[in-house]
Amino acid sequence: MQEWKESGEVDLPATTPAGGGRWRNVAIVVAAVLAAYLLLAYVVLPLGWMGYAARHPALEQIPGITYTSDKHPGDPINVTLIGSERDLQKIM
């Protein structure tokens, strides 16, 4: 808010030339959020899941779980096909 002085002058807030500071701050926030997401998604959560899976060996016996290429338990399988390989090839 501007304040009027007795001389009629107005105190204006200090600004940076061409608003360069605002975009730099936005870029810093975006970079920080991206870094936090990558750290959480690719470091913290996989380590947590490995610890959880190690404490629950029964997960190894569940046929409805997929496994990633590095042998971590992955997503559940929504469809299970029951039958011989010949029967499955026939219906496919």
C-alpha cells in the first residue's frame, strides 16, 4: 500500500527490473518440487517397499503379484487365466 508524505511524494515498493526475480523464484520452486518428487518416487518409496516385502515373505507365494526386472514385488495381476497352454493358445 502506498503512503503519502506531507510533501506529496509517494513511497513505492522496491521492484527488480523487468520482474526477473519473480521468474527466478518460480524456477527455484519448480526445481525443488521436481527434485522432491524424484527423490520420493525413485529412492524413498522403493526402499520402503523393499523393507516391507522383506518383513512379509508370504508375498513371495502370492501368484497374483508381478515382479519388476530387479525382483521387487510390483502391481497385482487383475486377470488370471486358468487352463493348459494349449487351451490358452486356442482362445487367444
